[in-house]
Amino acid sequence: MKFVAPAAAFLLLSVGCAREVPDYCQGYVEGEYVYVAAPSSGRLVSLSAAKGDRVEPGQELFVLEPEPQKFETARAAASLDQARDQLADQRKGARPHELEALSASLGQASASAEMARLEQERLEPIHDRDFVSDNDYDRARLEARGRFEAVAQARANLAEAELGAREDQIRAAQAKVRAAEAGLSRARWEMGQKTRLAPTAALVFDTFYREGEWVPAGRPVTALLPPGNVKIRFFVPQPRLPELARGREISYRFQGGGGEGRAVINYISPEVEYTPPVIFSRDNSSKLIYMVEALPVGSREGLNPGRPLEVFLSGR
């Protein structure tokens, strides 16, 4: 159990359904506010919606200085350009002058191999007639073989350069591009968060900073009160609790005149409370009550948070 908040003390001086006022319960208008903040800190450079204004969905509320996020966005964009250039370079293989150099190397290797082959063929007949030693002939034969192996190596180098990078290298370059794209998207999102827009049509109930002040990350700058977030809150003595149920319609009127209306109960607190000890009477101070909330039906004209009401459970 807990004591009712002091703010409700005045409303409960003559708790409804007591012997003095048996036909209604005391209540008041409650608002559930939408607090709009930015995820990062910054100086408040523009407060577009002032306290008491009514805003539409998407309307600008305030702007924090975006310069740090602009710099980060520019850096992320440059990183993405670099990653894309590296991927393109991997895909297209060697540069033209590099291919020309490899082609020239292949030509030189082919010429050397041809010269070694001719030398071997020239020595072969005289080797058969024992005019050339076995050692000299074997040296010429192995030289020709090595030259042809060099030709094969040069041809393979040229083919590899024409194909470009290996598939795993290209996949790695593609992953770097995706990471850079994600970094740029994040930077742009963070920059967009410096300008906060109204998420719904609402009344600007309050603002907490002035232009030029520093706003910490996550601290609300504006409190909005959408029409659908206004509700009726009232307190019912325990003996009358069985009369209530979610979905039941009740009626209310403003204390001191000014209109009336109807509402539908949407919440009944499961926790019992004591009436505040401001009435020095044994009967009243020991009375148990339950907090009940209801959503207004139709027009919400005059339903300003904190305004006292008289709630009728049986209708009027």
C-alpha cells in the first residue's frame, strides 16, 4: 500500500461516494507527455515550436548544431569513395603499362628459349660424333629446358595480370565497401537526428531549454501532449469497486462549471491506497480507495491537465 501523492490531496478532500456527496467521485485531468530529445548532445541553435503552439506531424520542433555530424558524414563519404576505388582496381587487374611490361618480358623469355633451343640442336650432331663433350651438351640441353620454363612462367604472369585479383581479394574489397556504406548511413542518420520533428499532432506543453544553451545527449527539449494522451483520473472507494469494469462508460463535469462529457474506463489500479490524512476524521482517514483511469469520448475541449472534475459512476 502507499499514500496518494500530495498533488491529489485536494481532489480527495471529499472523496466520491462518501456520505456527504454520495453521487460522484473526485477526479482530475491527467496528461501523458511525449518527451522529444536528440540522441547526441549539442548547442540548441533553433527552437521552432514554442510553449503553447500546436504542431502537426513532421513539423520541426528544434535543431541542435549539426557541425560535428557534418564533418563525420564527409569523412564517411570519403572512406566510401576510397573503398569503391579499391574494389574497381581489384576487378580490372593490372594497369596497361604493367601489362606491356609483362608482355615484353614474355617476348624476351621466348627469344632466349629459342636461342637455347638452336644451340642445343647445333651441338647435338657433333656431340654424337664425339666432337663435343657430354658435359657441354648436357649444359646446353638443360639451358634450353630452363629457358622454356621461363617462357611458361612469363606467360602465366601475364595471364594472371589480365584476370585481376583473386576472388577472395575481391570479396574482401566488397566487404570494405559495405562497411563504408554502413558508416556513411550512420553518419547521415546522426546528422538527421540533430533536427527533431513532431511525431504526431500535439500541443507543445513545455520547453526545457533556450536557444544557445547546451543540451546533453538524451535530454528532452520539448514536451508534447497529443490529444489522445489526455485521460480522466479519479478515485473510487473500495465498496463501489465491484460496480466498475474496463469498457464501462462514465460521465464527468468540470468543477465550478464549464462543461461536461463522457469517458470509457480503460484502467483500474489493482493496488489499494489510503486517502491522504488531511481530514481529521476517523471515518475518512481510514477509507480505502482505488485509482481509476478513463479515456474521454468525443471532444477534449477544456480537458487541461490538472483541472479538477466530478465523476459520476452511474451516469447522469
